Amino acid sequence: MERTYRKSVTPSGITLLTETMPERLTCSLGLWVKCGARDEPAEWLGISHLVEHMLFKGTGRRDARAIAQSLESLGGHLDAFTAREQVCVYARALGENLPEVVDVLADIVCRSTLAPVEVEREKAIVREEILSYEDNPEEKINDLLSEQVWGGHALGQPILGTAETVDALTAAQLRDYHARRYRPENLLVSAVGPLEHERVAALVERHFAPPTGEPMPLSAAPPPFRPSVRHEVSDLQQLYISLGTRAVPYADAGNPVLSVLNTLLGGGMSSRLFQSVREEAGLAYSVYSVPDLYRDAGMLSIHMGVLPERGREALARTRDELERLRRDGPDEEEFVAAQRQLKGGVVMDNESISTRVIQLAHEEIYRGGYASLQEQIDRVLSVTREQVADAARHYLDPSRFALTALGPAPGGPLSEKDWAVAG
């Protein structure tokens, strides 16, 4: 059955996107705040994430237990996350329970009491979360690499904040930030499933009553990139290595080209890095590359965990693969395979209503529009092998990658002798 997409802005100022899938029995709905961790004042680092936690701690109508039970008791699911450029609260439930879903989301997003006693209790929970991240080398090295690639810019600050900045936050500051960030023009609702746009619009307008504090500006673009090498020596079993370079923003025309390049570089088991570093040399259990694209910048990164004594060998192999792909470009067979892999991913993502809710929101936030399944496929299939070869020459210069290492240092910490970077 044909899908129907609609967009409108409610009288209160909230953007609403819907995609009707009449054949589905469940609906998925997400509420997006169009700013995130990168847009926080430095002295309030971690406040977006803490406010997100507090949304679940009580409103005038529901305490924390009632919020937790609100959709689970109907067989549904309610959760949230904070990212660098958005905060999202999302739910999935039976289509017949759509009114309850909208009611609960509106209640916690617009009417959280942010009670001081609950704030203090939740700060302790977030501190534990921060400590668990510090104990997780894969998470920690991501934060270390972000610091290097973004050069002190807010994009490189930890989403959770630090124990010190979170400890210093007060309930009054959270209420102020909530009022200034959760304004109607900053909110977007995306909904997918067996639903009608007009009905969703009426429910959103009836239940949502966003605050109207003074607006806050978004953060400026990051400064120019200066690649560097950093090895934080730590007593771990593995040596974790990450490499990162600047890439394109989300809405840039080069986005699909970069996606194809990333897929054949490190986007799966058939990728060059996986085959070379893991399958041929047996140096790493996990090795992959990933693009992270934002409103005004982007990053292409490579990640692996290796035996400490073989870290330099893994770096040498990685450099060889980057230089070979940069020099020769992709061959026709791997280029076509990468396109097919991406096409398959696009089709499968579109079959998930939870993923589709995210796609609708991102297309609107970053591109100001809508992309059907066929348009998404066409973006991938329109990429040429010559474009990917040009992108490889542009992005895969090893000297333009920052290197971050976390773990033991046999033979001494990794340095520019092991990974030379541009001055």
C-alpha cells in the first residue's frame, strides 16, 4: 500500500511530519528538540542530557513510576537520547494507542516539574553514567578523538558533561534551559504508522503546551582542523586506536559520495580495512569506519582494537589501504558492491517504522524537506566511481587524519613517528 507523507506547523508553532503506513499495526512517534550538547554554554556542560533524564522523573500528573508504566502497560515502549545536535524522546505502541502516546510525550516534554530533590537524585545517576563511560575504552576513545578533530569546539565536548559540571547544575538552571530550548519553534514531531495527519495534528495541538522562555543561539561552526597524535597510556588488555578527519556536513551534495566511499573503506566485512587488518593480518577483532555528519561540519573516522604489541603494524596496514585507495580509486566490482550494500540498507531501514521516524526528522532538520524511498535509492545510485575516486583523493590523505590511542604502550607511546600528520 502506498505511503503518504504530510508536513504542517501547528498553531502553537511545532513542526509535524507524518508518514502513513496503513498496513502496519504499530505506530512510532518521536519528539525532537533541534539543539543538543554542542549548543550548551560551557559552564552548563551536560545540561541537555540531564534535562532529558529529568523529563522522566515527574510531571504535575504523573510521578516517575507512572511515566514508566504509561506505555509499557499498553505493550508499548518509551525512551529518549541526547545527541550533539538534538534531543529526542520517542515511543512505539499499537496504533490504537496513539492518543495515549501523544499525551504521555507532551506531558513529560512540556510539564516536567524538574523538582530540586529529583534533580539531586538524578545528578548522582548521571555521575555513575559518566564513570561507566570513563571505564568503557570504546566510548572514552570516541570522546578523545572528538576533542582532537574539533579543536576545542563544542562539537568535541562530552555529551554527558563531566562529573564537575553536572554536580554544579541546579534545578533553577535546568528550568531556565528547558524553557529556552524547548520552545515551539525548536520542536519537531515525526510520526509513522497507521495514522492520519489531521488526527495527529489535532492531538499534538491539544496536548503540547511548550514553554516560551527567551531563545538561545546555536553554537558557531568549528575552527579549521589541525591533525595531531595523542596516546593516552592506560592499563588495558587491548590498544584502542581511532583516526579522524574532517568531512562534509549532512546536507552537502557530497554526502552520498562519502557514504559509498565509507562503505567500501570500512563499512562492513567485505570492506578494505576489514579484509586487510582483520582477515589477512589477524590484527583486530573489530575494525570499521563511520561518517558523523552535522549541520555545518562532518567527520570520517576509523576505529579498531588491537593487541598492544601489534598497534604499529595495524597502523601501517591502515595507512597502506588509505594510500592505495587514494592512489588507485575503487575498482568497478567493489564500487558496485558498495552501492548495492547501501541500497539494501536504505530499503531495510525504510521497512522499520522506528528508523523511518528518525529519517523523517533528520531530512527535515538538515535538508528542510522529505525524501521518499526511491529518492534515497536514487541518491546512492547516482554516485559514480569517478566521484568516489575523487573523494578518496580528497579525504583519505593519511597526514590529514588525527590519531588517538588508548591503552598500553609497548615500545613507547604512539607518536608522529608512527603516524605522521600535516603541520
